[in-house]
Amino acid sequence: MITLTTENFDERVLRSDRPVLVEFWADWCPPCKMIAPILDEIEAEYGDRLAVAKLNGDDHPEVAARYNVLGFPTLNLYRDGEVVRQIVGARPKRRLLADLEGHF
């Protein structure tokens, strides 16, 4: 899993040659802790065609604000430097994959 910061976000996400699923999260967020193992599984299963990354929104609020992230967890799927899907809140793996279907 890629750990993002303000400094590496553009390079690792916007200039990526494959889609990137970014979780905006916070230490105090219980749903963020619930979705973490699901994201690990998605990365293990789809890592050849989808990068999975995390950005702590409390530590890097300027990036969260740039993408109108108002709550945690928020999952943004980026392709070719653009957000193609935004999902707010934790959900089971099956539903998350269904929400992402056709985007990577």
C-alpha cells in the first residue's frame, strides 16, 4: 500500500500509469480501521492493474480540501489524473468492488 503525502501525491497518483484508489483516512476514524483489511485484499487481488494508496487527511488537509473530502473514509479512484469515482464511507468488499466496477 502506498503512503501518500502532500509532497508525493501528484507524482504517485495524478501521474500514475494505472488507476489509483486513494483512501482519505484519519487515526480517530473507526470505519477507516474497518476498511483497511478490505483495501489490503483488493490490492493483493488487483494490484497488477490498480494501485491502492492511503492519505491521512488530518496530516495533509490541503490535499483533502483540493478534492472536497468532507468525511472519512473517502475513497477516490483516479485515472489519468482525474477522479472517476468517489465513495464516502466504509462498505463490504463485494459492494466496494461493485461500486468500482468498470473504472479500472
